[in-house]
Amino acid sequence: MDAKRKTKCIALHSYKGGTGKTTLACNLAALLVKSGNNVCLLDLDVYAPSMQTYFGITPNYWINDYLNSNATIKDIMINLTDTIYDLISKNDKNKIKNDTLKGKLWVAFANSNKEEVLKLEGGGGSETSNIRKQRFRKFILLREKLVSDNNADYIIIDTSPGIRYWSINALALSEIILLTLKMGDLDIDGTKKIASNLYESFTHFGAKSFLLCNRVAGYCIPHTFTIYKDTEGVMKIKKEQEVDITNTLSKETGMEIISSIPCYCDIQFSKKEFLSVLEIPDHPFTKKIDELIKLL
């Protein structure tokens, strides 16, 4: 392994589900691979995983199997580099072939079977604490091995929403935490609670946490408007600015807003949505993910 290589471990987290974490994680990983980086993508949304559906894959071994000592790291890390390059346009392929570094993608999927989820939780009983400690140590080893054996430039973890056991483990091992949210009242209020109750612990030990606002108004979702009277009593219409809401949220949580991604209905609500940054390289969504990479 290159001694100068510095791996970044990034966790995408949220207060509640439906914020687009999986779409963001997968597209972020794809664009990083396209740029020549080695990326390991982990589905640690163990309570409601969906990444295997996203990629259309049923693996022989799951990340659950590794954590339960029923599989090796090589068993669970599936090389999906060809999937990435098959989606890149012909011109981009020719360009990449001339690059000195060709990025690679490995993905580990989580098993949504109820019994497997219960196993990861420890199964209950007096031995739960010891079992959890053993699995957490295996998770630490997984991170270390991905750095050394896979020469990972980036480890991207899609976590479960809320304050759940495996979400906390993922956040604890990450240098960068992206707290994703939509601009609804429930998301905003919940994000405030998580930031104050949980994130201070991780940032205290050196992790950097950012707000990542997703599906904001302005592209396909119209802005909302308020009718008011000016100082002379004349009725006027004012466009409500989500940027004011996000700036207030940033001040209240003490977390910087790293990006605000508009709602692109043609991508984020499409039944066939899959690695859009590769399929539609000129789309504004692709440019937003590229900007996010530069900021990271």
C-alpha cells in the first residue's frame, strides 16, 4: 500500500428514512471511481437495507455473515468495477483507459432477513454485550483491511436512520459524517435532536460532521410563497427561502451545510434510477455530486 495514501471514511446518516441516503451514497461512490479512486461501499443500513435491490444483486455472502464469523472479508466484498465502467459513455471510457490510475469499486450488502438482523443485535440475554463487542471489533478489522488490502481511497457507509446500534458504530469509525435531511418540519426537528444528543461525541474525537440538505425546492419542487402587507398596507407576495431555514439550522446545530441538492424528480423518484451520475453525466444532479466530492 502507498504510504502516502490517506483513506477517508464517510458515513451518510439521517434522523429518519427517505432522505435519499442510498442514492447519494451510490452515486457518490460511482463518481469517485470514475475519477480514479478505489472505493469500498458498505450497506450498514442493517435494519432496512436496499442497496442489493439498487444494484440488482443477491450476493452469496452478506456483511452479516462476516460480522457473525460465517464469511471472510473477501467473501462479502463484491467487485462491481465493471458495472461502473459499463455505464460510462464511450468517450469517457477512452479517456479513462489513458489514466495511470483506474478506480475500483467493491460493495458489501446487508441481509434484510429478520433473523439475521436479530443476530447482529446480539440476540438478547446476558451474553449480548460480549457478542456486540466481538462484532464491533470485526467491524474495526473490516475497515482496516479495506484500507490495507483493497488500497481504499474512500470507504462510504450507508447507515440506518436514527440512533441505532450499528449506526452509532458506523459513525464512530468515520472521519466525515454527512447528516442528510429533507426540508420538512419532522426532518428539521429530528436533525436538531440528533446533532445535540449524538454528534457532539464524535466531533469531540476529531470527526467532521456536515449537514447535507437533499431534495430542496427550486428545480422541480416549486418554492412556497407568503402573502403579507408592507409598511403602507399594500398586499405583496414573498418567496420563502429555504436557504434561510438551512442557515438557521446550521447555527442551531453548529454544523456547516456542505451542500443543498435540489429535488430532481426525473432522477430521485424514477423507478429505473440507477447511478445517474454515469448515465446522465451532464445532468445538474451529477454536477452537484461532483461539487460535493470537491468539498469533501
